[in-house]
Amino acid sequence: MSWLEKLVPSVVRADGKKGSSKVPEGLWKKCVKCSAVLYRPELEKNLDVCPKCDHHMRIGARRRLDIFLDEDRRQEIGTEVEPIDRLKFKDVKKYKDRLSTAQKTTGEKDALVAMKGELKGMPIVAVAFEFAFHGGSMGYVVGERFARAAKIALEENIPLVCFSATGGARMQEALISLMQMAKTSAVIERLKQQGTPYFSIMTDPVYGGVSASLALLGDINAAEPGSRAGFAGPAIIEQTIRQKLPPGFQRAEFLLEHGAIDMIIHRGQMRDKLAGLLAKFTRQGTAPAQPQEEVS
Amino acid sequence: MFTVIMNLNYLDFEQPIAVLEGKIEELQLVGNDNDLNINEEISKLKEKSTKLTESIYSNLSSWQVVQVARHPQRPYTSDYIKRIFTDWDELHGDRHFGDDGAIIGGVARLNGQPVMVIGEEKGRGVSEKVQRNFGMPKPEGYRKALRLMEMAERFKLPILTLIDTPGAYPGIDSEERGISEAIAQNLAVMSRLKTPIICTVIGEGSSGGALAIGVGDHLNMLQYATYFVISPEGCANIIWKTVDKAPLAAEAMGVTSSVLEELGIVDETIPEPLGGAHRNIDAMADTLRQRLSEQLDQLNAIPTEELLEKRYERLMSYGN
């Protein structure tokens, strides 16, 4: 059973480590899909996409924004927003302790990093989920940082791009988490009303409360190849309907076939593709040309 | 003669009440109307039963509230529609795929004023439960709700929603037809509809499936209703690997109106009759009708632009 099958809709396993992409330091890394042993510097140059089988490996929020945005003029948004344990949530461990463990292992305050920057010279706001932090679950900080990022996009009328990777709402923040769905959806609706583009890129995986709010509300919804996205996790669906799920269920290709997304975008083409789309959406002549540093 | 062993109309923690009520029933059956002693005994027992109910209900745990919220006899959306509104016309279908029985929608009058009513319905009895998919809406249910709400905006009808669901339906067909998108779309659109929206959790408010008809200007919860991001069983299953710990999960998550009012998420708790809404459905419906009427009058008095700005500011403030 893979880690994902243990996911439950709207929530994330309390122990974020399970889905973490942390591996022992070393020069070699094994592809989880084809088991090819890969030379790490080569793999990184290939944007953590397996050169043998094209499997898109999970990457952290900072790396995601780093390979997406232009190098210059980056400015982080909402760093002052930090998690609050309003419910004094305690199960077998205190939520407070779970938070500080996650903060230590990931170096992030919470599961979303937001930045203002440029994409091939075009001013843009981009946010990315950190799956290694509590399974990328959405609590107050994720919702609030997303909203602040969106407000900047709204005020400056510049596009917003979101890379999601999440198990859903964070149950340790209970209804406060649920309400972040309403918060993020409301601010996205303002972008829509104003005609400011919002693109949602789903990366493996996107489930639960995030799927049922900000991730499916893009003017463009897209996904990386092979990524999984859905409302309910596969285990829950199998339990409910008491039958095996068809192969490829909830994968990017399935989402495309069922009309949930506009396209599948290879990680190596992400910058080019989105820059081209945004140039059209903002009625600019052409996407500013830049040397292609990505491998496709 | 019969003795009450376990009365299924009562929850586990209510069994002492069930025993007393059983005794009262027995006495009423054997008693002769002229027998003063028996009548006296009955009224004594009745008083005792009321006191016992009061004491049990004054101190319910979160998990017990969840059980009351899911009580099989608890009034559902259709029970309230019958009692609160007049001139009810049910409207069907999402215009794209089908008509979802798990969500009821239609136009009616509240004290003469035309309103749009939308509610989740679990259904009673096996065949109705199946027809209503046990109150678990599929995408077409949320899209029907959206269609009706957008129509309400066009015709300047206030929207009243009644929330009662174990969650959006987790199935292959739900996913194929975009359950996530359907829920998300409702959240987005409800945040800006130019008409007052009052949402009331009447029973079980489970996660995104509840919120999908739960964004508005005023959020009510009935006293023994419950609202959570994941069911206590689901939460317990993840943390403790067993549903037996659901009571602990319910406590930890704070699933009752008192906690949610403190967090600023719920605006108002509407009191229920002694022993829960199902003990006196008419009285419950009457209280709810009065509260909805007053709330609607207040919201109607606010200029639309101001109403929308307030709604938006409120959404943005969640968790601050």
C-alpha cells in the first residue's frame, strides 16, 4: 500500500514525514517509479524528473518557485503569518509539538510559500505548497498566505499562479481549516471578476479541501504528468463502493479526459507554457524570449 | 406486562430516561383513570424524567452531541420546509446531468416573503435513504444548488440553506463529474451573490460537503448540531488507527456550536427543545422560523454593497 492510499479526504496524516521526499544525503537517488539509480546532479539539472521514465518526483515549495520564477526581483509574501494553535489541539501528541517538528525538518513556518516575482520579465505572484510540511495541509497560515498573495495580484492586477501539493485541510485546526476553503475561494472569485488571471497547477498529490477550493478554480487548471488529484482519497472510495478502482483513476490523464483540467504540462515546459498562456491572457504581443535553461 | 430493556428511540446515554419513560407508559396502560394514586405516581415520574433529561442534556460531551445530531429521528430539511415555509414549490435538476435527491431546493414564502430554500436531506426509511443517497450529494446536487442560488440573485430572493450531510459522496462517478470543482464553484460564487444568505446547520455539517452550501452572511447552528472538517471517526482512524477513539477526536476538534461560536465561525446557536429537536419537532421548527425571520429582516435592511463587503471581510478574517 502506498502512502497515498492511506490518505483520507480533506485531511492529512498527522505525521507529515510519511509523505516526505527526504532521502539520505548522497550522490545517487533511486527513482520511485522505475527504480533506476540516478546521479543526483544530473537529476537536479533535469528538474527532478527521472530521465529514464519521465516520472515527476516531488519537490519542495522553494525549489518549485526557484525553478519557476526569474532569478531577479523575488520578494516573499506573508512571512509574518505564523501558525496558531487556537484549539490547543492534542491527540497522542500536541499539535504545537507537531508544528515545531515540521518546522525543524522542513525549515518552513508552514505549508505554503508565496512570492512576488517575474516570469520571463512579466510581474507575477506565485505560491507553492510544501508537501513535506504536514502533508501540505491547509490550515490558517496556508489560507492566509494564499489570500495575501492573491490580494497583491488583485491590487496590482498581475497574474497569480499556484502550485498545489496537498492532502487537504489540516484537521488539527478543525473548522478554521475548513473556512480557509471559503476564504481562498472568495479571493479567487474577486480575481475572476476583475479579469486577473489565476492559473492552478496541480502537482502530485492534490486532495480534499484544497482540491475542493483553490485548486479547481483556475482560469486554467493544469497538472503535471502522472500527478493524482481528487476530492476523496482512493482508500475512502474503495471502502465506500467496495470495489477496486480502475487503473489511472484520479491521475492527470484521467482528469484531462473527464474535463477537470485544460492540459498536462511537463515540468520542463512549465515556464514556457505558462509564460505563453499568460501573454495571451494579458493581451501582450509575445512571450518575451529568454534562453531556454530548462530541459524538456 | 413488559419491561423496557433497550429503547432504540433513545441514545445510549439516554437509557436512564428511557427506563423512566417506559415505567410511565406501563403505568398509563394499567392505570384506571379514577385511580388517583397511579396518576400521582405518573406525574411524579414525569417530573423525575424531565429533571433527569435536563441534567443529562446540560452536560453533554462533544461525542454525545454528535450522536444527537445524527439521531435517526432528528428532523431533516423536509420536516422544516413543511413547518417553516408556505407556498413551497420544489425545483429540480442541475440542467447538465440529473437531479440529486440529496439536495432539495425550491421557492417558498417565509412570513409571506418569497425566498429560495436549499437543504441537504438524508431521507427516512430505506427506499428514501437510497433515493437521497443518505444525504451525500454528488456534483449534480451542488450544481443544482448553484443554479438555484444564481437564480435567486437574479430575482432578488434571499437564500436560506439548511445543512445536514455526512459529506459529499466519495465515489467514482462523483470524481468523474468533478465533485471538487462543484464544491469549489459554490464557495466562490456564494461569496459574491447579491442577495442575503443565511445558513443553518440543522444536524450534521460534514466538511466540504456542508460548506458547499454554507457560505453566507449569517451562520446558525442548532444547539445539538455538529460541524467538522472531518468526521470524528475519520479523524480517530488517522490518529489512533481506530474509530473507537471518535469521542476523543470529537473533543479535540471542537465540533459543537459553543466552541465554534467562541472561534467566531458560528454567529448564533439556536436552542433546541429539551432532549433535542426530535423530541418536539413543531417547537423546534417554530423557534427556527422566528430566528430566520428576524435575521432576514436585519439582513434585508442592509444595502447590498455593504452586505457583500461585510461578507467578504468576514471570509477574509477566518482564523485571524
